[in-house]
Amino acid sequence: EYMQLWDPQWEPGKAPHEIARRPIGAIAIANSDAGASAYTHVAIDEAHRAISDLVDAT
């Protein structure tokens, strides 16, 4: 997770977790880090997003 007091505010799509989760070919990153939050529900949401990214790319 980012800390509002110390971490910079990134433009939409420029945050490290947003850049790292962009699909490359048939590879998509899906874990809680891809959502910048260390919780199970975030990991599940990111898994859904990663599969959707791959389906949309085909």
C-alpha cells in the first residue's frame, strides 16, 4: 500500500503497480501487489482483472 504522507501522487496509469500489471502477450500479473493493497479481496479482484485483460486482448 502507498502511504499518502510520504509516497508521491502519480498520474493515472503511471503508478508502479499500474505499470507492472500491464499484460505482456499472454502474461498478466494478478496478486494483491497489483492492486497496491495487501488484502485477500484485492488479490481476488486483481485475478479477475488479469483474466479480463487477457480475454479482451484476444
